Amino acid sequence: MNIDRIELFHVAMPLIYPWRTAYGEDATIHSVLCRMTSGSLAAWGESSSLAAPCYSPEWAGGVFAVAKEWLAPALVGQSIASGDELHARLAHFKGNVFAKAVLDNAWWALQAQSIGKPLHLLLAQAAGCNARDEAPVGADFGVLDSIDELLAAIGPAVEQGFARVKLKFRPDWDLPMLRAVRAAFPRHTFHIDCNGGYRLADALLFRELDELNLAMIEQPLAHDDLVDHAALQAEIHTPVCLDESISGLRQAEQAIQLKSCRYVNIKPGRVGGLTVAVKIHNACQAAGIPCWVGGMLESSVGASQCVALAMLPNFAYPADIFPSSRFYHEDLGDPPLELIRTREDLPGVQPLAVLPEPHPQRLVKLTVQRAVLE
């Protein structure tokens, strides 16, 4: 498949309310989208790395610049037959996984369109497995203004049947918050996400969490650490889940070897795109480590590709995939993402036969910068 043209869009999408985590607060989600063209066909990819280099070393402005100056020029005019070939052409550019992901994700959407196969089935073919046709999702809550506000928000999520609830966890929003939640909801499944806000010296805190019967502790230690996570996992009973630390297949393989975790969160943007996400899924499955799909508050353009990924069988824990209305008054993508009720009567998602694209007027309104390469 020849890549004739690449258009890049750095967009800023206002949230309904700020999203607070251990690394800060986002009122607007900065993301990069790619429209990739081959002949008469065109498809979109998205990679949301946020406005500042706080979740990872990358940020949307940098992703846009790297993709524009270096990565896209290496692909335009080239015939790319696979995701592996795309990554091989970009391999001499070190790191920059979010920038690589926006191009990789667009290639997969274009490939699905060119052969007339839904993306989730194409990914399953690449993984060498059968795809599901639906997957459960969980409910997530960031840092709120008070514990009472949090408890009031969790109640409806439990009543609506979300199988698990994820809570952001940071030094000023930690054990007292979690104990109050567990007291109010003694039997529901919860896990916490620390976004790298702690260090191994805080192991006593995590040992105290063992008594609260959590499904897992997500990314408790530094964003690029594997060794200390292995030491922490050996000290506590609650499973550790790695998110930020898994920035590619090599890191996943090392985490498996070191026994750094018992779960892995896979976000296509964070690992370099769908090509690498499938490989990490397979490596974890072979090692007996269940995965789940995470999100970066993408528009429905990127979220729908996360949905397609979530159809692979080792994504055994409910995903971080949200309906558009949860965070956006009006989604950049059209159509917006909506939840269903799964066969188990849980809130969930189904793959889309036709992937969303940015709404033209909204794209113009929200674009910060644009580039065209051909």
C-alpha cells in the first residue's frame, strides 16, 4: 500500500471538567491526529500525549513536530505492506512512541479500509487469535474536591453495573480516601492508579493497602521503572499493574522476566501504536499475565481503535474506554462513542465496522496547528 499523503493535526479538546491525577490537571486534552491517504482511500489515526510532558516525556506539540519533521517524511511516497515494515522504517528514530503511534494507527485504519475488513478482525488476524465482538468497560474517577463528592459519584457507577471502578491515588488523596470508599462499598471491585507518584520507600503504605482487597495497584512507582516495581511486587500481595513503564515490547518482556507486575495496561499511543500493542498482548498472554486496554481521553477517532484492540482475548480486565459524553460536550469524532450492555449485562463496547472520523467543522475549530506532507 503506497502512502501518498499525510496530514497532521494538533488539536485541543476542552473537557467538561478538569481531569486530575498524581502528575497534575488537564482541562483540555491535546492530541495529534493523522489522515493518511493511499490512492482514493484515506483513514485516520490518533495519539493523545496531552499538553505537557507530565504523563510521559512526550507532549502533543512535540509529537506534532517530530511526526512532521522526521517520521511522516520517512513514510510519504513509500509502499508499506505491514505495521512491522512501518516501524522498521522509523526504527532509527529513538523513542517518540506517541509520535510513531499516530502514524501506525492511521496505517492500520487505512489497511482495514483497503481490504474491506473491520479493524478488530484485522488485529485478531495479526495476533493469531479469534476476536470477541464485545468487551466490558470500567468506571474511572480522578481526584475530586472532597471524599463526599467521590462517594456520591461512585454510587451511580456501581448501580449502573460497572464491574470495576478505578480511582486516582496520590499523596494528598490516598489511604483516608480509599478507606472511606471501601467502607461505603465493601464488596465492589476497585483498583487504584498512582501514575508514578510514589517510590519504593513508600512500601509500607502499599503493604497497608493489602487489607483493602484491591484488584491491583496501577503504576505505583516511577514512570520508567521496572526493577523497583519487581521489588515492591515481591513485598505485597496486591497485584501490581504497569502502565507508563511499558513503553514498548522490550519493556514488557523485561517486566515479565523481572516479575515486575501481574497485570499490564496497554495504551496504543504509549507503546508506539497498534502494531506493538498486539505484540505486547501476545507476550503477556504467553506469560500468563492478563492485560486491559487503557485510554488517554482520545476523541472517538482514537477511542474506537482502542475498542478494536480490546476485542483480543487476553484483555481480561474491563477497559478504560469511555462514552464521548463522559468528558466532552461534543466529541471531535463523528459518530461519538457510546456504551452498550454486554451479554453479561455489564456496561461495555462493541467494535465499529466503520471507524469515526473528525467532524470537519469541529476539526477546524479545535486545530492548533496543521501540516501536509506529500
